[in-house]
Amino acid sequence: MRRRDLQKDQTRLDLALAAFELARQHGLAGVRVPQIAAATGVSPRTFNNYFPSKEAAIAWPATRRGTMLAASLAARPAEESLADALAAAVASMYQQDEMDGLPPGWLRDFRELVAAEPALHGEYLKAASAVEATLAGAIARRLGVAEGELEPQVLAAVVAGAERAAVLYWVRRAQGSGTLEDTVRAAVRMAVRGMASGS
């Protein structure tokens, strides 16, 4: 990315994390855009240039995952099976039991905030859909097929479901017996083995 694009991406992330922290501290209803802007040293107008609402800002890091995940999949060796490449790419987002590029505990705290704030549910679902669509595009490129084909979309949906199941399993039962990264890798490989072309 060019320097200006990197700076814009960092500003967007700073605003998103500020909105998230303020919502955790004061509740979503107790947070206003000027507070978020002030916390990051920008104007409310700048905030509005990046996000249409505080809810969209809070959910944005989850959407950002799609781009990171697609890049991770694209970087996997060409000779690697698609099943293994998908498992490794998704697992890489959970190194050290966290989501790469975000503060420790962000993923857990984000899910807790979404559960506590019904107003965030819509943005959460939009973010999940965006990540799945981006992943489907990356899978299509790796397979050499059109993005609108059925196989990439089905595989992306299966991967997303396996990832959710792995996180839930790890939180409820597996902590202490393995890392979240390894649990996610195993779940995705389990879900797509035999389905993906070249697996």
C-alpha cells in the first residue's frame, strides 16, 4: 500500500478502536461521535468521512479481517492443497490466541459487546457477510474460476462456519488443552477436506 493509503487505514483503525473502547466503558448509547473523534485527535467531520455511524466504526475491524484473510490465502504456496491453504490462512488470524493486528482480547471483547448491544447486531452480520464474500473471491482466484461460481461461495461459507464453531468450542471447552490457532486450523481442515478442488 502507498504511504497515504497506510495512513488512512491507520486512522480508520484508530477511530474504530476508540469507538469500541468507549462503547465498552460507557455503553453504546452513551457514546457520541465527537467523543470518538476527540479520543483520536481528529474532527467529527473526519470521523464521518470514514464511517457512517459509531456502530459501523466498532464493527469495521471485523470487516478488515476479510482483506487480511484474502491476502494470507494468496500468499500460501501454489503447490499446497486448497484445504491446507485455507486452514493455514484462517488459523494465522489467531496467532497467540488473538486476531492478528488487533489488541489482545479484542475478538473476545468484541463478541461480548455485540452480545450485549442489540444495536450492533446488524453491523456484525454485515461484517461477517463482507468477510465471507472477500474470502470467496480469494478462493475463486486460487481455483482459477469466476468469483460468481458456486464452489468458492460454498467453500467460503463452510470455512466461516467452521471458524465460528472452533472459536465457540475453544472458549467453552478447550482452553488450556491447545491454542485457539490450532483449534481453528483443525476445524477448517476438517470442514473442507474432500470438498475443495485439489484438496
